[in-house]
Amino acid sequence: MSLDTPAGLSIILRQLEELEALANQTLEDLNTVAGTERIMKWKAHTAALISNAVGHQQGTAFAGIQPGPSFTNDMIEEFTDLVACYRVPLLTLAKQLSSSPLSKS
């Protein structure tokens, strides 16, 4: 990352990297229960980071994200859906921050 990257954007990008690492670890060891627990801890930590670096409103919005109902019996698919439910809002927030680096609300 360059030195002119806003602090909030760098935090979002780091959290995206952590999310991908957790997803890869879970898909490698196939323990979706432990993976889901790690994702929930990651989510709480990420929401706090977003609140501090980007704004309280964005942190609260991220903390309030709840995965939708799942109707499959495939634990891996359900886990990847869970990861996507957090990945997409982070990517959206990163895009917003990169297009308007001076806004901090």
C-alpha cells in the first residue's frame, strides 16, 4: 500500500485479507463449525476497527449484518455464503473510501 492510502481504507483491506485467510483455512481443514466461530470473532473485531477508523455508523452497520437463511445441507456452501455476506460489504466500503478519500463519516 502506498503512503497516501487513507487509514480507513488500509484497515478495510487488511480485514479483507484476514477474512480470506480464515476462509482458506476453513476450506482446507473442512471444519466449518470452528471456521464459523473464527468468522464471528473476526466480525466483532472488524466492526470495532471500522467504527474507530471509518465511522461509528459504518461500524454499527457492519456489526448488524446477519447472514440470510440457508436451505442447503452443504456445510461448505453455507460457510462460503457466510464469508460472502461479509466480503461484499467490505468491498463496497473499500470502493467508497477509495473514491472519496477525504470523507471520514
